[in-house]
Amino acid sequence: MTPARRRDRRVYTASHPVLFALMAGARRTPLRRLGSRIIVSGHDEVRAVLTDVPLDRTDDRTTGGAIRRHEGEGALFDQSGDEHRASRRSLAARLDSRGVAALRPRWATVLDDAVALLRAGGQLDVCRLADEVSGRTTAALLDLDLASGEHAELARAARRTASDAAAAELPSWRRAAYRDHLAEAFGGRVDPLGKMLALAAVTTTYAAIPRAVAWVADEGWWDDCRDAQRRAVLVGELLRVLAPTPLLPRVAASPATVGGRRVTPDDQLLLMVRHAVDAHRRDPSVDDPAPAAVSRLVFGAGPHACPGAGLARAQLDDVLAALSDVRPRVVRSRADRRAALPAWRELVVVAR
């Protein structure tokens, strides 16, 4: 096991030990039934669930059902049919290549300040950097006019809300009553769809960017980050291995067959995305990347593909490009034991 993988493994063992044990025990077979739960780990099987199996988006055992229970209707994950397609088209239009290009200046100044801090001999906490990047991006997407200090506050409120929701829904050592920190901090300025967007954008950025920076620093891949083409490949590989959302809970809406197994409407499908993309055993590689069809599965597939995938890639690409000039190394890291997704709470770097 490389130093980079050994460090990254700590975000699972320290912050999500129950989930990590569940995932480790299920990865030997592509599909395993445990009562009314079916653990799906194979690439083809996960893709089949997302593209071929009708899904009940309002069942309490799914992401959509949990969001509806906490936030009410209208948050995309709980929608289906024409309503779901219309919401996805609207969101995709805001997050296409032109939308991402318009958002880039929002985080460019944050990256400039981070590089200047490192050049001056300072220490940079990449987790706080991720909060600023995601907070400014989310504020722009939601048309919120915030003061400079409120962007990070928006990100922290979204993270705390997602953390309480995850503790209430996912296998965990921690139990917490759901609390809407986002509503407490920002009142009625965020509707259910906006709240879903904020939680998804912030938690994914907070999970992915610090872990990616740690991996690049530990492996010494900063030269690859200076070349645009190699960096683009590395971004895809890092997101594959990081699998920011390693598990997706879904429920079948009608009888189906997956991997030769019969699935009924009462079955909960636990999609182990981390295993489906071979993240647990195949390290990132610029020279020997996984096929695109595999790596892209971390953002879903077909009608259930994440419309924010391009935004996530652009943010990580820009972060790695900016930091490559100072080639930072990690001096301190601490896992976030309360994060909704496996993440660092503190990842401090200094320039070499």
C-alpha cells in the first residue's frame, strides 16, 4: 500500500468505520443479498441498476426519500418522470461548459490568495480552501448576494446539515437528530431544490479537493499537474479513486433482474460505487487510466448521472493547476469524524 493510499484510507477508518467495514465485507462478489437488502458492487451491476431498473425515488430508504422527509418535495432526488427530467434539464443548463466557465472567476481569486499565502511561507488548510471554493460557487448558483465572510459560513452550514442527515440515514457509529443548519443561517433564501444543490456541491467539494491534494502531494505528481492534458487525465483518475460518494442507497420501483438475481420492489439496493470503479485496489494513473466508462460511474449513469460532474472536474483541475507551481507537501492531516462523506477535517500544506 502506497503512502498516499494509506493516508487516504484514514478518512474511511476514522470517520466512517461502520460503513467501511460494510463495504469491505461486500466487495468480493458483484452482488450479494442480505435479507431485503442487495449489496451491488460490480461495475456492470451498478450501471444496470442506474440505467435499466425503474427506481422508487420517494422511498424512505433512498436519498430522495430522506431529503423529502427532511426538506419537503421538489429537491430533484425525489422527483420522477417529466418533473425529474425538467429539473435536470434546468440544472444541467446552469452547469454546462458555459455555466462552468461563468462560475470559474468565483473561485479563481480564492486560489490566487492560497498560492500567495504558500509563496509567503504560510500554511494553507486545504479544507478551508474547499469551503471557500464551494461556498462562493454555491452562492452564485443560488443567486445569493453574500458578504465575503459568508461564503465559508454557507459551506459550513451545508456541511453540518448534510452531516446530521447522513448520521440519521447511513450505517454509522454516530446518531444525530436532523437539524437544518442551512435554514437557520440563511432563512428562507434557499428553497428545497437550492438546498439540495448546496448540500451536493459543498459536500462533494469538501470531500474531493483535500483528499486529491493529499494524494498528489504524497505521490509527488505536481509535474503532471503542470501539463494540462496530463492533469485532465489525473483529475478523472483521482475522482475515480476518491469516489466522493462511495455508496448510493436506491429502491426498485418494480420487479427487475440484476446480475442474474431477481429484484423486487421491496428490495433496497446499496450501490457500492467505490468498488464498481475499482477504487479500492487500482491507484490513480496518468499513464494507465481506467476506461472512461468506468471512471465516470462515480457520477452515476444514464438518467441518474450527476449534472454537476463537469463542475467538480473543473474545480479540481483549477486547484491542482494553481498549486502545482508551489508543489505543496502535507504537514498535518486529521479526518472529519462527522462529515457526511469521507473527508478530512484538516489538511495543512506548505510550499516545498
